[in-house]
Amino acid sequence: MSAPDYDDPAVEERWCAERRIDVEAYLAREGVEHGEIGEWAAWQVAPHVSVWAIESKRRPGWVGWWVVCGDLPTDYASAGEIKHPREALQAFADRWRDHCESVRAGRKTPEFWIGETGKTPLEDVSLLEARAKVLSEWVQDDSLWEGL
């Protein structure tokens, strides 16, 4: 069986629709009150990452949250200080890198964890660090942000 061709618009659309379902389920599990979730990601590189603008429940028509989803941990952040998907991607990368540094130093990070236990296993730290590094590299790559 051949790998999916993510340059094919139908394949990319299916991937994006699946990520939207993931985002919706994630926000429900996290108890995040929100408005609409767009039909399409604000930015994506299928099949690796998508960044979603989530409408504020308190201010309809405004972005209240950003969610990152794909071949990485799904995470969300307030859009209070983050106005663009590129900034959101960097914020996730920074948070993940800081979290990994804290875990390696033995410091607790109660505001962030991976999995259900509230603890990040050390084997997951290396994976998260690698994802954060790639996200930061993508933020710096202007060619990925053309037209946005």
C-alpha cells in the first residue's frame, strides 16, 4: 500500500477534517469553553501539524484560543497575546521546550503535562524536545508562511 499523497487536495482535506475532529474532542476533554471551530486549520503542514483558531465564547467573532494538533501532542493556548498562527506555533514550541527543561531539572510544571497522570515520562521529554525544535524551525521558515 502506498503512502497518502498529501499534495492531493482530497487527501489533505480528509487529513484536515480528521484533525478538526481531534481538536473538537480535545477541547471537550479539557473543558475549554469556546465558540466555533473553523472547518479548516489556520495553518498546516499535512500530515505533521495544524494550528487552529478557535472562536472565543465570550467574544464571538474573535479568536479566543489556538490549538495545535497533528503528529505531536495536541495543546491549546489563550489567544490573548497571540494574534497569528505563526506566533501560536512559536508559543507552543517555547512552552514545550521550557517544560522539557523543567522535567530534566526535576522541577514540577503543574500547568503542563503529557498524558493522563500529570507527569511527563523522561522518554517523552526527548520526543517533545524534538517536536519543539521542528516547530521553531518551521516558524523561522518564511516559505511556509507565504500568503498567510
